[in-house]
Amino acid sequence: MPMLNPTHPGESIREALKAAEWTVTDAARRLGVTRNTLSRLVNGRIGVSPEMALALERVGWSNAEFWMRRQAAYDLARVRSARDSAA
């Protein structure tokens, strides 16, 4: 059964940053992305791309497939919600 309202994957990444005691700047450097890109992700403005999923895997935050499934579940739930609201 699908989750009705999954959280944006960026929220989990934000929690992981706190647990690791990394700033967004530190994490961006370790992930090989810009600070702006990571900030937009943890604030829910962009989704997890395949490249970001691989970067997260590289630093040991689960595997790329996990992050892609999380993003797909979030995206699908938003489309379902919009469709149901329009009906």
C-alpha cells in the first residue's frame, strides 16, 4: 500500500546532516555538489537526482536505489494528491 503523504527526501538528508554534525557547506563539499544545490534539496525545492543518489551512496547514506525510490514515492504521491483534488 502506498504512503499517502510521504515526506520529501530532503528532510531525511537534513536529519542525516544533523546526526553527522555536518553543515550544508561541509556536506556539499563531501558530496561533490554546490552548497546551493544541497540547500535546495534539503529545503524541498528540488528532488533527488540520480547523480545526487549516487553521491549520497558514496558517503554511506544508504544506496542510490533507496534514494530514487524515496523520490519516486514522493513525486507519485504529489501527482495523486493533485489529481484527487481536481476530481
